Amino acid sequence: MTLLLAPLPEKGIGLPHDASLHGWRIDALINETSVYVGLLFVIMVAWVVLACLRHGPRHEARFDHGTSTRSIAVGLCIAGAIFFVVDGPLFVNSLILARDVFGNFAKVEADPKSVRIEITAHQWAWVARYAGPDGKFNTPDDIVTFNDVVVPEGTPILFQLVSTDVIHSFNIPNMRAKIDAVPGMVNRVWFEAKETGEFDIACAQHCGLNHYKMKATLTVLPRPDWEKWAAEASANSARDYDPDDREAHWGWDWSEHARI
Ligand code: CUA
């Protein structure tokens, strides 16, 4: 097993390296948006340049109030073209992705391979809890880690998140996964890593003085190595379990009512 000592630095410009199975779907939407924005920018600049060249100081200005039938028709046509060519398809494609992939929790929950992790966010750290061999949270065999999330490769990873103080945002750019942790509710997100390595977990909501320090590491291991890690970590937790340490028992029953 070769592990990198630190997350890989990003090279050049553009989106962070995509190490997730479905990240390309999000990248495609972002790239499509960038192409349209770039295209509209070029058209607008060309239009302004043309206007400057044609309408010099000797040109007599003409204007209307935009209330003529022609002005209204032109305005509606441009707005309609942008809506039906750019915004509409982006909106519909996003809804389809949310339904079939990123929001399809029923399918991921039903997969016996998937790994469930509870995350508690607080100023300024991420604490993770795995159910352990019994599959139940808040029991002595739970694995609890601090700013350190270890997951297997090629496996759907399901997170449920809470916050104990303010709003934080659990952000793993390399997995194209991001969800707010909000006091009073359980949110959820999932991804599947397609390669091993170490990646950054950052907080993406300004959450106080040390917001910038609120980062953790995601380590993706080959499944057999992860199984070994989990078995050892669970055995250690069970050995160190202290039933009187109420503070340590912050886990919750895996919620059926978690929200996106
Ligand atoms: Cu937590 Cu920013």
C-alpha cells in the first residue's frame, strides 16, 4: 500500500483533479456553463466595439423607450433564446442528475457494499463516526476519527451530517461533494472514489475565527486495506470504550429523514 504524505498539489488552472466516479457529470455542467458565458461575453464585447466604431461624435443619437412592438419582440426573442438554449437545458440536466445520481440515496442505501459515516461539525473540526461491525451507531464498536476520514475505493460512501454550533459546509473538491452541516437538521451527501490517495476536506462556509483552519484529510484506500483499517480501529474503540463518557456518545440512529 503506497500512501502519499500530503494531498497532491493542483496543477495549472481549471477545476480540481476529479477522483470521483460521477464528478465528470458536474464538470460537464460547469464546462457547458463556461462555454455559454464565454460565448455571450464575446458577443457583447463585439457588439460594444461595433457600436463605438459606427456611432462616432458626428452620429446623431436616436433612442426610444423600449416600448415599441419591435423592441419588445427583440427583447423577448433574445431572452427566450438564452432561456431555451442555455438556462433551460442546464436546469433540466441538473434536475435529472439530482434525481438519478447525486440525490438517488435510495439506490445507494440499498447497496450492501456502501459505507455509512456520520459527521459532526463544530468550531472548528470534523468528527467522523462509523457504525463498526454491528452496523449500529452509538455502540462500543463505533470507530470515531478526528479530522480524518478513511474510506474504501470503488464503494459508495454515504454521509449524514450535523452541526453543533453554526453552519459549516463539508466540501471535498476532488470528489465533487459538498453539503452544508446545519444545526437542527441532518443533511446527507454521497460519492464514490475511483482512485486511492489523500485529498483535502475543507469547510466552505465562513464559520468563525478559525474557519480557515477547519480542514481534514480524506484517505481513500483499496477496499481490502480499508477493511483491515476498520477492523483494527473498531477493536481499539471497543477496548477504549467508556460508558460514562456521555460527551463521546454523540452519534445518532441512521436517520431515515435526512435531507439533501
Ligand atoms: Cu466550518 Cu468554516
